[in-house]
Amino acid sequence: MKDIGLVGVPYSGKSTLFTALTRTGAAGGRANQAVVPVPDVRLAVLADLERSRKVVAAQVRFVDVPGGTTAQGLAALRMTDTLCVVLRSFGADANPGAELDEIRADLILADLAVIESALENAERRQKGRGAHADAEVALFTRARDVLGAERLLRDEGFGDDERVVLRGIAPLTLKPWVIVANVEEGAVVPAGLPEGTLGVSAEIEAETAGMEPEEARELLAEFGVKEPGLDRVVAACYRALDLITFLTTGEDETRAWEVRRGAHAPEAAGAIHTDLERGFIRAEVVSYEDLVAEGGWDAAKRKGLLRVEGRDYVVREGDVLHVRFAV
Ligand SMILES: Nc1nc2c(ncn2[C@@H]2O[C@H](COP(=O)(O)OP(=O)(O)O)[C@@H](O)[C@H]2O)c(=O)[nH]1
Ligand SMILES: [Mg+2]
């Protein structure tokens, strides 16, 4: 499961948003972790077609990192996969644009510190003719210059191999982020924030998150909130993770699974169970759209829409999979 770290200046509403998320999901084992189901309209459709007894959504974990953008807070954020930046956009003195600039600068400075020490280490190894040292010195020098020019590492277009090396020191600005403006109830996202910024009223979301859907909708409507924002936050954070979702369906359950983008069929099978990866023979695959258009797995099969795919198949978003295996 992937971790999403909440980041923002104090009083921006991180803990309030976290409380709202906790109420939609299960407690994550620790007080500052919330395991939250990823909303996916496809699940109910498939479950209905296949008369599944159970529906299981993919999950992500939100972490309300203690210590904000202090050294301790930033260290905890390094362990997460994606950042969810929360900006205070309620109250007369709100200045979410300035908060975003401040967070951006904090993340860049923190990365600069770890890159500089990684660079020093690489230079030391270079003198001792350590393997890979030349390439690392070049990479870390480039990364340092990017940060020195106040740019984010993730915008620099590093190659896949370079990203793997950089991830070894977990730079914060290499991670994707989702920006959330914590707005006054019913207000829209303030102008001047980056495109794609989501508007949420954390406080009212926290109040309604534990309620029955109907009751929650009524209360939100009273406050002028047309659409609950929590689902959009979870979905956006999940999308930022560079995962794809594949599905399994049957009488037992319909379920969403996450797998790395670019994963081959056996790796996807391994997300379901290690036995399925070890004993992978082939996968029967149909796209969600085809399956729904035909009215179910058996009908799709009769129409010849099931593809039989082997070990080299790269799983696609929305594939419905049935894995054949033997152990
Ligand atoms: N009016 C209003 N107040 C909020 C909202 N979200 C949070 N607050 C208040 O702002 C204060 C700081 O929130 P908190 O979640 O603790 O911020 P954190 O420091 O980022 O964790 C608390 O008093 C919250 O009740 C909101 O959407 N609207
Ligand atoms: Mg807090």
C-alpha cells in the first residue's frame, strides 16, 4: 500500500483533513495513519454484473506527519510516496499562494541538504575509484544545480535509471504532489493557485465523513457544498502515484488491485497472491469497457473478447484479469 504524506504550514488544516479521511476508512494501526478506500465507480458495476458477494476497493494510507516542515517532519515525509499539500484558504488573512511558495522553498532546501551530502559521499568514492561513482557525481551535481535554481527535481525530466538512483536518497521534490486548498464552506478554489488544485472544506468534511451518505449530503448542501471533496482528494492522490488499477471479479468478490505502471502480468498476479506469480501460466484479460458492454465475463468470453495473455503482457488500466496458475 502506498503512503500519502500531508504537508502544510501549521493551522492549514492537515489534521482536520486527516480526521475526515480517518472517518471514511479504517484506522491505519497508528494514530497518525488512515487507511482509506479509493473510490472507483467500476467496482459497483462489476459486482452487480457478476453478483459478487463482496466488493473490495484499492487502498491508500494517509499520514499526518508530526512536526510539519521541521527537520523531523520532513524526514517522515521522505518515507511517503506522494505529498498532499494543504493550504489554508479560509479566514480573512488567508494567503494560500504564499503558503505554497513557502512549502516549495522548504522542500527544495531540505532536498538540497540531502543531495549535497550524497554528492560529497559520491565524490569521496570517486577518489577511491568506487564503482558507479562518476555517474553518481554527475547526477547529484545536476540535481544540486536544479535545486539551486529553485526548481523541483520531478520537473527536470530525469531518466528512469536516474530516478531509481535519486529515489535511494528519497528527495521530496521528486515525489508527485496534490494541492488542496482548504476553503471556507461552499467557496471555490482561490485564483492564482496551480491548475488542478482541489478545493475542500476540511472542517465540514470532517463533520460529515462519518455520517450516512444522505445525511451528509443534506448537511453539506446546507453549507453550500455541492459535492463532497474527500473522494476527489483520495482519487487525485491515488492517480498521482503512477499506479494502474486492474480488477478481478466473480461471485466471491469484485476487487480493485494496484500495480506499478508498466508491470507485466505475473507481477500483477503477484499483487493478488505470491502463488499466482510463482505459478503463473497465463491470464485471461478483458477490458472493463468490453466486459460491461457485453454484460459480464461469460458473455464476453462467448463473444471471443477474452484475450489469453502470457508473461510478457503489460497490464493496462482497467483490465479485468483472471489468472491461471499452478503451484
Ligand atoms: N473555518 C474553518 N476552520 C478550519 C477548517 N479546517 C481547519 N480549521 C481550523 O483550523 C485550525 C487548525 O487546523 P488543524 O487541522 O489542526 O491544522 P494543522 O496544523 O495543519 O494540522 C483548527 O482550529 C481547525 O478547527 C476549515 O475548513 N474551515
Ligand atoms: Mg496538525
